[in-house]
Amino acid sequence: MAGSGVASVGECMLELSGQTGPDWRMGFAGDTFNMLWALHALSSDRPATYVSAFGDDPFSRGQISFLAENGIGIGSSPVIPGARPGLYAITLNGAERSFTYWRADAAARQLASDPAALSKSLENQALVYFSGITLAILDNAARQTLLAAVSKARAAGSLVAFDPNYRPRLWTGREAAQAAIVDALAVTDIVLPTFPDEQMLFGDDAPRATIDRLRQTVGEIVVKNGEQPALIFEDGTVREVPAIHVAAPVDTTGAGDSFNGAYLAARLAGHAAVESTLRAHRVAAAVVQVRGALAPFETLRAAFDNQPSN
């Protein structure tokens, strides 16, 4: 039987955020970590584990310390001598961001190098989460190791959530990405895609087409679409949930990941899918009003719990 914890699998990188002038601010971020940050803020009574692989350099030690200081463990994730974390820099044009990456030899690419350790990290979790980026940084054998570990956790009672999060530059080709994501969907209970990604990867002409394709495999679907309404599918029913317009966003980094974290926190707390989506929209709207991928816990909690005025 699954326990009460939550585990997210992927790559936490060093994040350089551009500021006014030549100075940069360094932090830690990555899609699956951003999700766990939000989920942990909103479900702080649940043990949180970030499952990856880490180096033994000062930056990796800093990552592990940062996680621990914020109540997040690393389970049985390997610490690999001589390895180091990936790095990315964010540059902004208004609120829209672009990224430059240095991650080819990142330690996280070895997160499935010890199958027994990976399975142990996913044991007794209420929720296991991973993404298309998690898949993309692994070679094919490592992907299969990861999916086997996720499937084992699911068979033991864990709920599995997955965001396809398609990033073309990380894949050798579109067909490879499609095949890997289809394999991941086969072990997934809740899928949280973004419509423009699905349109680019699978050619869907509308969010409803994404729902119709995914419902053949997955029982609960939330299709995000920026400031357009989210489309949800649960118990055979499709519903539309309006998003929240933010007149002057500051930085959209991490908004979709935080949406996922808030949605899953709400579902784990027993909220219905529509209510969970409303809360997730509020959290995403709050996140785009702060710089960087990780909003303060207090900001996330206030947005999650706030009831909109009539």
C-alpha cells in the first residue's frame, strides 16, 4: 500500500536569472522540481522527495542543502563522484522568457544508473511524478528503467502523474519523443499536458483533440493552454475551466509547473477536478507575478487558499 509521500523524478539545474544591469541571480530550478516546490508548499504535511542524481561538487552540495533546508529529501538518489549539475540562464523580453542551457554532461542524466536505488526512492509514495523532460535527458535503456520503476510503484498503489512537456531540442527527433511519451502514458493515472506542446508533437488541432487522443489511455486529463481555459477530462466527462488573466505578468517561468503542483496538491487533499483546476489557475497567476521559477511558499499558499470574490 502506498504511503503519504510525494516523489518527483527529473533534473534540478542551476538557474541564472537576468537582473537589471550585468548582475545575475543564481537559484535552483527545473520543471519537475518546480512542480514539487509548489506541491510541497501546498501539502507540507506530506514527505517530499526529489529523485535525481547529483554530483559531488560545491554546486551539487548546495542543491542538496537547499532541498533539505526547504523540507525536501533526495531519497536514494545517487551522488556521483566527478559529476555536476546542469545550468541554464533565463533572458526576458517583457514577461516572456528564453533559455540558454549547459546540460549535456549533467549528473541527472544518470538518475536511472542504479535501478534498485531508483525503485527504493519511489517506494511507499502516494504520488509519483515525472515529465517528458525527465524522459528526454535519458538514453533509451535508462528510460525503460525509469518506466519500470514507475510501473512498479503504481502497481504498489502510488498515483502516477505525468506532464509530457515536449522540448524538441532535447530529442533526437519527433518520432523518438512520440514513442517515449506514448510509453509513459501507459503507466500514467493523471496527465497534465500543455496544448501548444501537444499540437507541435502530435498535430492536435484543438485541446479537445488532445483530450480525445489521451482518453484512450489515461483516465484523468488536464490540458493547459496559457490564459485560455483549461480543458479537463474525468469520469468520462469533459469540462472547461476558465484561466485567470494577469494584466502585467513579470516572468512566466515555472507557471505551468506550479499549476501542476497546485492541481495535484488539491487532488491529494480530496478536491474535485474542477475545484483543483481553479486553485491551480490561481497559483499559476500568482507565479507569473514574481521573478524566477520558485515563488515563495507564502505566495503559493495565499493563492491556493484564496476564494475569488463574487
